[in-house]
Amino acid sequence: MLASEIGKPLPENHFKQGFGKRNAIIIPEILAWTKDLDEIERLGRRKEELYRKLVNSDGLRTLPGIRKLLAELETNEIPCAVGTSTERENLKLAFQLLDLGDFFHGAVCSEDVRRGKPDPEVFLKAAALMNLPPERCVVLEDSAHGIEAARFGNMKTLGLATTRESEKLKEAGAHLVMSDPTGVNLDLLSSLFQS
């Protein structure tokens, strides 16, 4: 939508290359639209506005099994936090549409960090929100950059091959990769600390 609005081309595989990355990387490096910082900021804001408009009209779906997993973690008093490359407004909208916000102790979003994935900053700050040392955390991720960020942060990683190929997540260093999120439960997450 943004590309057609401003008359810019979309390079082949731009979505895959930019998955899990911040607009500050996507716009100048992957899309190669501009290097001007003010223009990157403006285009990034517009991109996110268009995303929210699309989500409001088309809706969102929770991955199968995720609500059940979050309820199980809550019942067992295991804290959860979000560490994301997206803007806080996007996350607020997702929580509103999916009714998931009460499961989380907080969130670290793109505007809360200086460096994007694969830097571990977003996940380290999320661990701090839960008052947990990184080595006691499991990160559920669907991007290779996210897996790398969690590993760099000394965290266990569960790759969810819902948007990416299993092999890419394994190559990034995921401790375990699942293609069906309905199989994820507390016992499975606990098993990551046994190895």
C-alpha cells in the first residue's frame, strides 16, 4: 500500500528480508527508498498507519494454541512479556482485537530500544520487566533475527515455523522448532532447560 501511495518499487523478497526488523533498517537498506533520516521516520510512521488501517478492516487471528498456552502459564504464575520490533500502537491494537493483553506483564516495543534484532536489547528489557535473568527466559519467535537476538541474550529459544521455514529458524540457532503451536505447553518449555 505504501509503495503504491508514494510510487516506489518493492524489491523481490522484501517482506522476507525485512521480517522482524525495524523500519529504520527496512526502508533504507532493504527497500532502498531513502537514506534521509527524517524521510525514513515519516515513511515508517505512514507504513504503520496503513498497517493499523488494514488490521482494523481485515482483523487478526491468534495462532492456534497460543491462548491456551498463555492461560496455562498464567495459572502456573509464570510471567510473560512481549519483545517486539513493531510499534506500541500496533501492539495495543493487536491486544485490543485479540483480547490478550492481560496475559502479559508488559511489553518492549520498537520505540523502547535503540538497536533492533538481532541485537538482544528488546528481549533483555523484556526479561527485566519480569524481574527474571535472561538465562531463565524462553523466547517464542518466528523470525531468524529474533532467534539470533534471543540467543545473543543467553535465552532459550522456541522457533515457531508459522511464517518462516523450519530450516531458517534452526540455522539461526533455535533450541527447538515447532510448526504447530498447539503442541507448545509448559512441559515443553520446561524441557528446554534440561538440555
